[in-house]
Amino acid sequence: MLARPASIDFEALFGASPNPYVLLAPDLTIVTMNEAYLATTMRERDDLIGRSIFEAFPSDPDSDSHQLLQNSFKRVVRTGERDEIALIRYDIEQPSGGFEERYWSATHTPLLDVGKVAYILQHTVDVTELHRLRTFAAEAGHHAREESGVFQRANAVQEANQSLAEETQRLRAMFEQAPGFVAVLAGPDQRFQLANAAYRRLVGGRDVIGKAISEALPEVVEQGFADLLDQVRTSREAYIGRGVSVMLEAESGGPLEERFLDFIYQPIGTENEEASGVFVQGHDVTEQRRAEDHQRLLINELNHRVKNTLSIVQALAMQSFNDRVEPAAARETFDARLNALSAAHNLLTMENWESAGLLETIETSVAATAGANAARVSICGPDILLAPQTAVSLAMAIHELCTNAIKYGALSNESGTVDVRCAASSAVDNLVDVAIEWTEEGGPAVSTPSRRGFGTRLIERGLSAELRSQVTLDFRETGLKCTILAKLPTVSE
Amino acid sequence: MTLSGATVLILEDEPIIGLALEDMLSRHGASVLFASQMEEAIDLIERERFDSAILDVNVHGALSYPVAALLADRNVPFIFATGYGDRSHPPEFAAVPTIAKPYSAEDIRIALEGRP
């Protein structure tokens, strides 16, 4: 490190500075100046010292230059503050005679002594060359107007860019938040430029931006969608898909899941023969499709049940109306059978046609058939669940047993009773052994009927079990005993 | 074939409909073999002799096409009865006459005898 000198010779510093300086008294008499000043003004020291500055460098007192310079000196003396002149033309007398056109920039700094201006230090810079260059440029290209035009245009472009940026931002936000999925793919390798939130959800949150479709969504390439996109791009014809099945990874790396999509592939860019890319927009209609499928299934099932029920009603009518029975009696029998069928349907409807309880089915059928006499029928056992078809069969069998009891058996007098006992084994391989014993007592003496009517045959045919049921009808003198043994599939609630 | 004197196998899981069908056929002079389950029908096909068959398509929730295939193997003529109006059969059974529930005795006679 250099040692700091004991004292600094400021006069030498002043003299050696490359910046031109001149020191004036408040009355503008030149006190001293440095070498740089003498060089730029092309004068000798002795020509200047002791003279007024306007005497040393004369100019027309009415000229703008003279006024500008004089006013600046006056301000410094009056205010004691520095004053600057950005640009001033002040021509200098050449040693060889005549004046040279010169442009200056000047700073006038007061040197104060006890609050009063003792000297004014002028630092002056010759900017003639700069000024000439600017003038030259102006003459060459009308720069003032051009410059302001360029500036205005630059401003306008700047504002336009700003509003374009805002517009783009708004559009991006709209795409991003659109309820439908939106993506833009560009180039022959179908590279994702844009994919909104709904699109990203659709593809299991995979990061697709900047990736070719074969890399981003390999599974859709196998399903022909990349070819379809390429066809739209090269032919420039939009493609509209409705309810199209697409297998997609619902989670990145997870198993493929079927989605149904409504979508459009729209070619974009008009400058070439081929489109520059494809705009993809659409909706996931999977839930809607599933709801429609489910509805179709329900309607088909309903149709099947209605047709089946009509067939049953037809069969009941055929069995009720025949040559051996009085028409009035036949209609009564038919009405009673329809009533029993209707009661069974009501019971099943309450359970959405999924199942019906064993005891409930018997009770409902007995109540529908026997009316007030139902009190004389006691029913006990476990209330296991029956499949709908089994419940209908059982209800109709019970109806026939009840009708028979009312006409010929225990319910045909005032005191007879019917005891219905049910039993069920525990489930083995989802099958349950069910036993139903219908025992009549206290009725008139019973004998085996000479011919087997519909009721008897229906009872004997059993419970529409998926496995054969065994039915025995024992016409004992004390009353009918009917035993139904069936293997039924378990029904879950 | 004519129904009179013929033996007909019925596969029908709904006992009430089965009974009515049995009566219809009896009235036309036919005898009936009745099955309410597919296993029972297959058992009858293997053990009994009969001239034709009426198969309910949906038996306890399953389709009766395996029974149909067995009948086709043995060249026994058969028809389908179905409550599903809009269901089409697999190609090998596309030509099999099908009657829709509810059907009349005449529907069955025409389908089985092959003439009005």
C-alpha cells in the first residue's frame, strides 16, 4: 500500500487535470486556469489573466449565447449554488483570425468564503464534435421526426404487447379452467404444446407438455388415435367422435380403464398444405354412458318382468277358465289368483325386487287369500330371504293351499286351524335346505281328490327352485298335510 | 311334425307358465316332459325320447343355449320362448323359431309344426 503523502499539492493537481478549468472572480475577471483550458481555448495564459471573461472571449451581448452564459454566472453569484449549462454555442476566436463555431457544456461551481461567493470555477467541456455528429445524422435522416415516430411506435408496440400478454393470459386461464378437456398438439410427431387441467385429469395427471404423443400416452397410439390425429393434420379435415371408447391409465403407470369421450380434432394453422397442429377439445361422457347403459338394462329387465308377468296372468286365466267350471266361479277364482300375485309383487316392490322374507311371503299370501280367516293360520320359523321368482312361486302355492283349505279343508268351517312351520338349515356352498310344513286340523274329513286340479299341480311343482324341490301332499282324514322340501340359493341383503 | 301324438320337452323355470304350456300342448294331443332347470333338461335329453322341445331362453338367470346345442347335436327340432323381446340369439341359433311371451297355443303350434 502506498503511503499517504504528508500534504497534497492541489495547485499541481489542478494544473495537471485533463479537464479544462478556469477560475473567475465574482466580477468575472479571470483569476487563473489550467493547461487543459488553455489548450481547448487555443490561448496563452498571459492573454487571459486579469481580463474579464467576456473581454477575453467576446460575443454579441444581445446574442442567446452571451445571455445564457451571463445569466448562469449571475445565478451562481446571487444564490451561491452551482449552475449548469447543458449545451451552449460559443464561438472562439482563432489565433489565425476569424471565429470557429464551438459548442460547449459547462458547470459553474461557487467557491464560498464566509458565506459569500469568492470565486467561480468553470468546468467546460467542448462538445462540438458530438453536436456535429448529431446534426449530420439529423440532416441525413430527419432524425427528430423519425426518432419521435420510432419512439411512439415503440410505445405502441410495448402497449400492444402488454394487452396481448394479458389476452393470452386470459385465454390460457379459460383453457385451463374449461370444464371440457383441451389440448394442442403440433408437428408430425404430435407434440403436446398445451393441455388443460381437465385433460391432465383424463390422462391420470401425467406430464405431457413438450412430449410427443407416443412418449406421453403410448396406450392411445396402440388404439389408433395417433394415426387419427395425423390424418386430421395432413388432410386438414376435422374429426368428430361421439361416445368413443378409449382405454386410458387413470393413474400414471396404473391399469387401463375404459372412458367414453365426445371430442373433436380440429386442424390448426393455414399457411401450409398440412396443418401445423391439431386442437383437441372434448368431454368425458363416461358417467353419462354408464347411466344410459344402466337405464337400458333396467328397461330391458322391466320389459322382461312385464312379459313374464303377462305370461303368468295368461296362464292363470287359462287355468281358471275352462269347460268344467261355471263362468262366475271361474272369474272369482281368477280374481283371487290375480290378487295373490299382486300381493306378492307388492311385497317384492318394497324390497326393490331383490328379495322377500320367507315368513313375510307366506303371511302376505295368506292375508290376501283368507282375509279374516288368516287369524286361524299360525306361521312360525326363521325368516330367511327368498329370490324374487321363488317368492312369487311360493306365494302362488300358498294361495292355492289357502283356497283349497277355504273350499274343502280346515278353513271351510268355523273352528279348523292351519299350522305352518318353516325350518332352514345353515348355508352350505351358498345353498340352504328349506322345509315348509302346512298342516290342517279341525276341518271336515278329507279324502284324496279324484282329479288333480291346477292348484294341486302347482303346489306339486314346487318353488321354482334352482334345484329340484320335493313336495308331498298327504290327504289325511284329520286334514291335509303338505310338506315342501327345497334346496334354495342364499340371497344376500 | 304334428303335435298330436308327439312328445315335447319343456324347459321353463316359472311353474305357473310351465303348467299352462303343458295344458296347451295336452290339448293339441301332445305328451309333455317338464324341466324347470337346465340340469334337469339335460338329464331328460340323455334319458328320454321326444320329438321336439320348447326352451325358455333365460332359466334362473342363465341362458339355455347349452341345452339348445345338445338338442342341435341330436337333430331334435326345438323353438325358443323368451320374455326378452330385443335379445338376439348367437349366430348358430339365429334361425331357430322364437316365440315371445306371452304366447298363445296357436303361436306354439305354428312354431313347432312349421306351418300356419
